[in-house]
Amino acid sequence: MIERIPLRRYGRPEEIASVVAFLLSADSSYMTGEVLHAAGGARL
């Protein structure tokens, strides 16, 4: 599975947490209808 991820590693919990924190913050207040993939580039 690692070979299919361009960054060649799994995401660390703190990396996923930072995405969640962004979505919960005012910084994402103007975003609508987006899909964010925290997948190390695996969905490119």
C-alpha cells in the first residue's frame, strides 16, 4: 500500500488533526462544497 502513496508514508495523527482543526476554524468559513483528501497524494 505504501508504494501507492506518493509521499511513501502514512499520515501521522497530528497531520490529520491539523486538517480537522482548519475545517473547524474561521479560516475555512468561506469554503463550500469541497472535498479535502489528507492522503499524501494518493488520490491525485
